[in-house]
Amino acid sequence: MKRILICLIIVLLGSVGVEAKRGDGGRVELTMELAKAVEDSRRYRLLPGEEEQVDEDAVKLYKEAVASLPEDMDPMKIGGWVRGPLDALPRKEAESVLGELKGTLELVERAARCKRCDWPFAVDAKRGELRGYRVIAYGIALKARLRMAESKYDEAISTIQTGLTMGRHLGESSVLPQGLVGIAISGLMCAQLEQFVQGPDAPNVYWALKELPRPLIDLTYQMKMQLEDGPLRTKIEGLMDRLDRHVAILQCIEGLRQWAATHKGKFPSSLGEVTEVAIRNDPVTEKPFIYSSSGTEVVLKGPAPKGAESKWAIDYRLRLKEKENGHKRKMPKNG
């Protein structure tokens, strides 16, 4: 039964893709403004610093959060908003849903700032709790997107930080399916960062990405204790690598945005030119991402890992946009 549950979660993970606009062939299209990477880690942390943490155990708060979810909450509707374009987000309706989730999200925000997350030892997962964590993750992503739509970037980053910390906490559980849900949640938060970097006047979060642990979630111990070597274990290792790769490509993107901001609005002709900040290699190939540039446009690629589906390949196109007449651009108002 546990293997069936793990397989179902892996299918779910496969459906948690990048939420940015996709072009022909599945290429991810990102259009961004210039922004220097300011080394202000306290302001734009993606995991809470020690001075922000309190000496409490997060587990009780996460369980309370799941129990507090409204029974009639529709995760499919929220998931649609989270996956859709930001300018199509029905803001009034989204704010209403967040009002219903207010108590739940406050509990998770408190949990994300706990120093400890001492899950009791277990090998089986409660499906109701796993579903609850998924609904909460959609709520966190929705809140982040709404704050981005309002150009409230500090609040958006704080919200994404809560989601990434929750994903990390779930990854610390001895229950392998729960750890896989943690990977899914973390991937969903990385997708929100792709939206974030495209916002009008969005700050550059290179340093916050650089500070994230590698790997972001490590399920090696859980797999060793609960799975034999074989295709399922290889698949989970691939999911861990894919998450780490997502973080690496985001750091690479922000490094390139930093370069363009200090070099007259042009991308470098090669990744090797970028020396002001470190450009991470592709964690899968352990080599630089495949790179081509026309100056104002860049393509970043990476092959699918050996034995993985072709959709796991990396393929991004980055474009730069200028501010209009020196004024801030406003997101379209909807809803």
C-alpha cells in the first residue's frame, strides 16, 4: 500500500511543473526588468534566519493547520489560479479565499519559524494529512501570487519563505511519502519565484537563492530505510535532483539579471564572463548550463537526466524589458 501511495505522489510531482509562460515545445519564457543583486540577505531570505526563529516544535502547529482547513475548500480551483497567468488572477475572489484560510496560514507561518520540527517516528502516512498539506501549499502560493500582483514584493518573499520552510520540514519526516510532498511543495514555491523575478521593479533575489542548502530536500535516509534499490528509488533520486536543478537555474537567471543591470542592459556572450557573482553548474550534468545569447535574449538548456522523461529537460528563454518612460509598470487589475 505504501508503494502505491509513493507512486501516486510521484505522479503528482510530475504534474507540478513550472508555472511561467511556456512557448513552443515546452520552453519556459521569462521576461524581466534589470535589477542588481543587493547583498541584503536579511530582507530577502528564502529560509528564516536564526534570529527569526522561536524555540518551539513545528509539528503540533502543522497538524493544527491541517485540522483547521475549511471542509468545503476546493483545491482544484485554487490550483488553477496558482498555475494560471498572474494577470488573469481574480483578485477579489482570491482575497476572499485567503480570508477563509487566514487562521490556517497563520499557523503555518508560526510553524515555519520554529527551531525544531520533531516528527514522531512512523513509516506510514495519513492520506488526509498529505492532502491537507497540498491544500495549504496552494493557499501559500496563492497568497504569494496575490502579493506579487500588488507589487508587494517583501510580503511575497516572506510568503514563499514560509512555503519553502514547510517543504523542508516535511522532508525531515521519517515518512517517505510526506517527504515527497515536501519536494512537491518546494517545487511549487520555486515556480512562484519564476513569476516573482518577472514583476515590475522586482528585486533581485540572487543572494537568497545562493544561501539555500544543497540539496534543498534530502530523502536519502528515508529511502535507505524503506526502499530497496530499484526503479522507484531511482525515480525519487531524480525528483530530488530536479528540485535542486530548479534552484540552480533560478540562481543562474538572477546572476544573469545582475550582469545585465551592470553592463548596459545586455546579457553576457557566455556564462564564463560572469565573475561578479557565482553561476552554478547544472547539478545533473555537473557542467555549466548550455547557453546562447543575442545580447537582449538568452537561451539556457540542460538535457533530461539519464532514464528520465524528456519533459525533465531544462529549456528557458530570457528576455529583458525596459521600464516605460521611467515609471513603474502596473499589473493589470482583474476580479
